[in-house]
Amino acid sequence: MSDYSTRILAIETSCDETAAAIIADGTTMLSNVIASQTELHARYGGVFPEVASRRHVEVIYSVVEEAMREAHIGFGDLDCVAVTRGPGLVGSLLVGVNMAKGLAVARNLPILGINHIEGHIYSLWLTEEAPHIRFPVLTLVVSGGHTELYVMTDHGRYELLGAALDDAAGEAFDKVGRLLGLPFPGGPAIDRAAEKGNPAAFRFPRAVMEAEHGYDFSFSGLKTAVMRQVSQYHSPATMPTADLAASFQAAVVDVLVGKTAAAATAVGATAVHIAGGVSANRALRAAMRARLELPVRVPPLALCTDNAAMIGAAAHFNFIRGRRDALDFDVVPSLQLV
Ligand code: KG4
Ligand code: ZN
């Protein structure tokens, strides 16, 4: 007999990670398996959708099997199968959703199609801080495709305060990484390069900081400013890469922290959560903690970028509210949370 009230198999294939996890009670990871395709895509300098979905097909069975094996459970022990239904790449999403539907039918299990962004938000419930979370929480979701500020007033209740008007924060990191000749993905590479650089070497623009832009974000002007600066150098060897990386990163962090701090006060948040790939950024974590008096919570590094554990955590809190999805739900590449 298990001490847990729910055990959920979660599958995530929205972009370039094939992932499966077993989550108990929404907060305990019995297993969390991630097969990353980063190296496969690095040679293209970005994620190649057709290559991504083909690789998902190749590895999905063994990733799910490994998640079950590591958790020491059988399909009969599961309460539900959860899978990312969007947002993401359509071909990639379909691989995970078809796998989940197949399992749900074969094992007679309920199925839940989970929003990937809700998954990132619930990555904070997989930390030891989970018992301390009180609503309303302000969550900054910063990933390759998203920059959004949500107030979460209860489980499953979100209000969108602001979002990226153009490039997402992670997308800006990836594009600037390429401009600086750093390896893909640009985010972790800039994080590392910036360590040895001077964040005040270049004064790059902090766009839409002004109050009339509310809580929306814009990073395309910043990217253009970096591009203009990079074009001044004749060869990569003469380029002050570390200073450029540090100055770019400082501009992104300033905007993210400034808007988040203002929003936290405005909504009376009990805490600020940061989720998504860019929440791994060390300068962002440090600046947010320095600026805010509220608790600032970030997931452990392995749960910042895409994973299935967060999908299982989000699924649990939907499942215990009684949600069950019909088996014929579709993938939605541009699925919105609110
Ligand atoms: O959440 P995620 O794995 O995928 C999406 O849902 O988009 O986020 C990936 C993004 C990439 O743009 C990557 O460059 C960025 O997260 N990233 C970082 C860091 N680690 C990953 N950006 C800044 N600093 C990092 N340390
Ligand atoms: Zn993501």
C-alpha cells in the first residue's frame, strides 16, 4: 500500500526535451527522466522542429519506461496520465499526447492535457518551500518562448499582468548568444561569459520601463542595440565578449526585476516565484533577491528548464479538483493560460 493519495505519470515533449516523471501528491518526484536534444540542435544554432519530433518518437518509449522503473511502480499503481498539450511545437506535442492517449486507453486511466506554462508555475511546488506557499503569489515565467507576469490567487487561478510584446527573454538570450559567437543555447552561455565581464561596460536600453507600458516587456530593441555594438568589431577575436554578455544580461535583469518588484507591491503578493529556463540565470536570481523584501523562490536548476515533473505537479492540483479530460482533446501550439 502506498502512503500517497495520487501518483501521476507525466509526459512532456513540447520542444526539445523528451521527458517523463512520476509525481506523488503533486510535490514528490518519484522519478524525473529527461532526454535532452540540445546537442542534436546545437549544430543548427536553434531547435529544428522536424528533427525534434523525430527524436521524440525515437526515445519516448524508453524515457517513459525508465521513469516507471526508477519510481518502482507499475501502471496499475497510477491514478492518471498527464501530458503537455501546448504551447509548443505541434509535431513535438503530438508525440507526447499520442503516447499519453495510448497509455490511457490501454491501462484504462484518466488523462489530463496540461498547459506547459502552468507546468513551469508548478515547478515551485516540487521544492521544499512548497508547504510555505500562500496566495496571492506573483510568478514571473521567463523561458525561451514566454515572458509573463501572473498573479496566482489560488490553485488554478491566474491573472495575466503583462507579457512580452516581441522577443521572449530566453529568445533574446539565445539570439544575443549567437551574435556573440557563443554556443547554443545562448542563455547558459551568456550566464557563464558574463561572470568575467563588466555589466556597466555598455549602457544598453532598458525598454518599456516607463509606467505607461504597465507590466509588458520588450527585448527586441535591446537585441538590436547589441547587434549594432557587435558590428563595430572587425573580428570575433577583438570583441569584448564578456563585457557585452554582462551588459546585455544586466539590461534584461534590470527590466525583469523592475517590473516584477512593482507588480509584487501592486498586488500585495506574499512571495515572488520565478520559473522557466531563464530562472536558472544567476544574475537574475541575485538581483531579484537583493531588490525584494518578500521571499523570492526559484526552482532547482534541473526544474528551471523543461521537464515532466512540473507537468505532473500541475496535473495533481487539477486532478484533485476533479478535472478529467476527454480522450479526444487536441494539441494547441499557441495555448494560453488565461
Ligand atoms: O523553459 P525552457 O527550457 O523552454 C521553453 O519553454 O522555452 O527555457 C529555455 C530557455 C532558453 O532560451 C535558454 O537560453 C534559457 O531558457 N536559459 C537561460 C539560462 N538557462 C537556460 N537563460 C539565461 N540564463 C540561464 N542560466
Ligand atoms: Zn518551458
